Amino acid sequence: MITPHTTGTGVVPPAAAPALTSKDFRSDLKPIWCPGCGDYGVLTALYRALAAIGRPPHEIAFVSGIGCSSRIPGYTTAYGFNTVHGRALPIAQGIKMANPELLVVVAGGDGDGFSIGGGHVPHAIRRNPDLTYIVMDNQIYGLTKGQVSPTSARGTKSPTSVYGSMEEPVNPLLYVLAYGAGFVAQGVPADMEGLTKMIEEAIRFPGFAFVNIQSPCISFGDPENQMKAQKAKLRKLEAEGHDPSNRIRAMELAQEYGRTLYTGVFYRNPNPAPTYDSQIRALQKQQMEPPPVG
Ligand SMILES: Cc1ncc(C[n+]2csc(CCOP(=O)(O)OP(=O)(O)O)c2C)c(N)n1
Ligand code: SF4
């Protein structure tokens, strides 16, 4: 266990707080993902990002829906709530409003976030709570054994699309950019360093931050999207000279979803909007002040 770094009792001054490592965030529960699943890499990147941020586990809450990827909360020592399929975002917003000091991270799959839960995404974005939303986008329903998901490519054959999917996939990057998310990034577990850095940046961003992680499903996913293939085809936005403050350019690049595997920060609002939680707090403070005399 870590030593608390707050001075509630005045016993441990902040300067004496030990640096956190990934181990401090790893729970005793052993992940049961298939060997080779991309979600292992996502979990490792998350541990590292949290260690770099330095907030102790009891100041963090993970909220997820249902799916293989939604098991994440159980694998951390932070507070965790494995909720209902597609409902992680509203529950996470409730948690953040009730306890604004908590660092809240939402995690789940592309099915959870863009199919059954797709209607919650725009509303979370327009409220702008200080949350980080991590989608492990494997372009398939993993937990229920390989049905098409909202991000499956056209032509994907599966038990629910035996002749190949006849629908255009949802583009998660364009979706959240269009609704005004302040921070939008995409990573892959094949680039652990880049992924860790962008998760850390997303968590530090004041407002709704979205990270789409193309996390391969080794059992039911497209063979073209497995780790080795990703490594060979990824293109880092930073190396391409992309300016992440340019939202229009970010939207142009986001249109390449499914064709070009861009990784890095697509968009970071240089003037972040006020968060929902900070506005609520300001209102509460105002209402607690005594009315003017006279
Ligand atoms: C209300 C409801 N509908 C359907 C399901 C069945 N179900 C569980 S997980 C899942 C989809 C999983 O896919 P995804 O969210 O992409 O996560 P992954 O398993 O790929 O990580 C479905 C349809 C459910 N648990 N609850
Ligand atoms: S079914 Fe796919 S997403 Fe689920 S644990 Fe296995 S590899 Fe990972």
C-alpha cells in the first residue's frame, strides 16, 4: 500500500510522499483476457500514466460498462464501478458531481460506447465534466464472441453479418470532435510510450478528454488490425507536424479513421471551456454566501 500524501492528520508532509509506481495501481485480480489481447497493453499504459500523475489510488475512480475492456476497474487498486452495458458515462458524471475531487476515468469498448451507449456521448461532451473517456476500440463485440460492432469495417463477416457488414462504421474520432470534445487522441498498445503519454495528457486535461485506443481482439478481430500490423502502419501525428490546436485540421485527419492509422493528439483545445463540475461548485459557493444586508 502507498503512504497517503495528504496531511489530514498532519503526520505525513506532502514532501515525504513516496513516488508512485505501476505496482501501486495493480490489484490482486489477475486479468482473464485472452493471451495476446490488446487490452493488456492498455492496462499497462494506464498504470504507467497514473504513476506519472502521482494521485494515489484512493483519489481515483474507474467507471466502465460491460465488455472485455470494461473489466479494467477490477484490475486497479482505485475505486471501481463495473456498471451496466452502455451506461458508464452517466454514472461517471454522477460520481464526479458528487465528489469533484475524485479523478474519474471511464473505460469501455466500442460497442459499449458507440452502440448502446452512443446517445450519452454527445451529452457528456456538451456538459464538459472533467472526465477522461478511454475506448478500447477493437471493432468487434469481444465479450459476446465476435458480432459486428458500430466501428466494424464494411464487409466484416461475423455471426450477425454472415454476408459481410453492409453498414458504414461509426467514426469515433469525428463523432467526438463534431460534438466539441476538448481533447481527442488515438493510440495503439503497439506504441506503449506514445499511448502512456497521451493517456497522461488526457487525464491532465481540464475537461472531457477522449482517447480512442485501437486495441486488437486476438480472438475475433480483423487479422489486419493485430499488434504487428499496427506497428508497421501507424503514423504519428507529432512526426507529421500536426498542430493539435487546429480543430478543422484534426477533423480532416480524423476522416482517415479505418484507412490511415494516425496516432497521437488530434485536438487539444488551447482555451479549455469551464467544466461542468467547476460551474456547479461556483454555484454552490454563491448560494452558501449570506444574502447582502439591507
Ligand atoms: C443491456 C445489455 N445488452 C446487451 C448485453 C450483451 N453484451 C455484453 S458486452 C456486449 C458488447 C461487448 O462489446 P464491446 O462493448 O465493444 O466490448 P469488448 O468486449 O469488445 O471489449 C454486449 C452486446 C448486455 N450485457 N447488456
Ligand atoms: S475476446 Fe477479444 S477483446 Fe475479449 S479478451 Fe479475448 S482478445 Fe480480448
